[in-house]
Amino acid sequence: MKAAAYSKPGPPDVLVYQDLPDPVCGPRDVVIDVHAVSIEGGDVLARARRPVASESPHVGGYLAAGVICQVGSEVTDRHVGQRVTTSANAGSHASKRAVRARAAWPVPDVLELDKAACIPVPFGTADDCLFEFGRLRAGESVLIHAGSSGVGLAAIQLAKRAGATVLATASSDSKLARLKDYGLDHGINYADKSFVEEAKALTGGGPDLVIDSVGGKNLERSMHCAGYRGRIVSMGGAGRDPHQPSLVGLMGQNKTYISYYQGAELASKAQRDRARNNVQRLINEVAEDRLQVVIDRRYKLSHAAEAHAYIESRKQFGRVILIPDELAG
């Protein structure tokens, strides 16, 4: 197979387009011919920071959609030729990938595979952070950081649909203007203004819920920003800030801090059925045009380094996709 792999962490140019052995299909696995890869923020962070376990080139990436070409001996609910979108801790940046069958969700025929690739992590994370963990209700207010990211765009749509007042941050007024089309009520340009002061003013004391994917000092400010009895859900460290926020100020305002990682929900014996069914519901809702996937750019798999560099420029609005070269035209 072809893959964009790296042998050590570093900047985007550590990604090398190369031939690697095809993945092995275990008894509980499926192998897919990849049609589209959604590059996640975690993919970029891992490539920059995470050590490679061995000298062999590492194929990173969470999300890829395609067509099943091989099924493990113990798999009974997936079949060769089936269109699926997949999630795993690695292996998406390639023309083939193997995943556990339970991590391959069927894709309705009406849904394009490049859009399907973008759903499991961003939409599943957004939905859980808002409702399962954030307990958002109609009439409440929510502040969503990084509104033009995959999780941000999903969360804005879901929160607005649920009857919430939706605030979001972004790095430019042009991004905020575009977010209005997806349900944004109030945009905050964090490059020009304090989101804490703006959000408190817009909500009369602070939002009921804050979804923070940035981490570090931004997360600490999110804790200050939330209103009385507010909830703060932390689900990432996209800002690459090692600062460890203090929780001291939460008690006096009866606020709640919650950490979230989708992988734990999908792996938990108690919650995995709920989490997987939730992802399938969201896939179906995108197929029914009840939710929108926004794709910014598409790159050939051989141009993965360029795609990662574009994401790191923070110019993106929505998802950045990789297409295997033989399918890209």
C-alpha cells in the first residue's frame, strides 16, 4: 500500500510518501480500501510530538472512510464491498487500513465517503461534550472554542438545533461571519478581544456551558468565563500550551469541570454501545442533510505534509481531506 508515514516526530515534512506492507486483517478486523482521510487535530499533534515506538515508519491518523476489501474470520456484521467510515488510534494516512469491525460504521449510499470520513470523531465528540457530559438544555447558553474546527462546526449546529444560545471563538471576523450560516448567534474574535469579558457581557454573567478544545491558559480562562453553576468540558490541547489550569476558583461559583476523551467512551464496556450507536445516528443525520459537514480543502495522499502544514497555519475552515493518489485524478 501507499502511505504518508514518519519515523520520528517533528514538523510536517517528517511525513514521507512511501510503499509499506498492506495491513494484516485479524479475526475481528476489517480492511478497507481507503477513499478519503479526515485529518484530525490529534493527528497533527501526534505527528509533532508523539515518539514512534520502533524504527519502522509509523502511519498515523484517526479517521478514514472507504470500502471493505477483507473481513476477519470472526466478523459477522460487516461484508466485503460495504461502504464504511472508520476510527482508530493510527493507520488512516494510507491507501489501506485495518480496524476492528466495531470501529467501522456503515455509510448510507447517499452520503459521499469524503464527508463520512469527517463524522465519527468531530461529531461524536461534539455531541457527547454538549449533551452526555455537558448536559446542555434548551434556553441555555454555550461557548464553543475554535468554532471553525471540525468539532466546533459540529457543536455549533447541534447546540443551535437543541435550542441553545450559541457563542463561539475564532481567529478572524471572516471566519465568524461564515459561522453564522451554521447557527452561531454571537462570535468572538479572540485575537482582538478577551473572550471572558465578551462572553460574560453577552450572556449576562457567563455561559452555562463552555466547550474547550484548546487547553492550557485558555482552559483556565474558560473556567473563569463560565457563569454561576456553569459546566466546563475540556476535550483537547490544540493550543499546545503545557500550562496546568488551577481548579481553585470553581468551588466558590459551584462550577463543574469535566474532562472528555471519545476513545474512552468507545472502549468502555459500560458505554461503548451507546457511544457507537450515537456515532451511527450522526452519520445517518448527515446523510439526511440534517447536519452539515464542511470540507475546506482536499489534498492527494502524497501531499500529506502540505496538508498538515495548512492545518498548522490555522487558516482552515472545516475539514482537510486526503485522497489516495489513484483516486484523486
